[in-house]
Amino acid sequence: MRPSRLMPRIGMAAHVHGAAGDLTVVRVDGARLVVADEDGDETAFVIHRLTGHWVREGDPYWGRRLQLSDERAG
């Protein structure tokens, strides 16, 4: 059976809901991942245990959410 949730991988494309621009996963450390924008600015996200969504580190569960893409960043 195919997993219902994408597992983050380095080089994977991502997008933050409500924000413009594409992101690339640059580090994965278990329940924490770091993405970088086109300028190289990095932001950390953690998976929230209650909702299962990736939210910006330090934000509440309704904070900025990260959406992973099955495609490689281009």
C-alpha cells in the first residue's frame, strides 16, 4: 500500500500556503525540516503532532503551513 503522506527529501519542492515563491527542502532531521527560497533564505518547519501538518517552527498549529510536492525543485 502506498503511503498517504509524502516523506520529505532533500531537493524536494515545497510551497507555503499564502506565500509567493517556490521553496526547496535543504535539510531533513526527523520531524524537523529546513527549506530555502530562491535567495537562499532558510526557514525551519516541524510536523505538528496534533494535526500532522508541517508548520513553521515556533508557530502554533494554525500557523504557516508547508505543502510538500512530489516533484523535484527546479
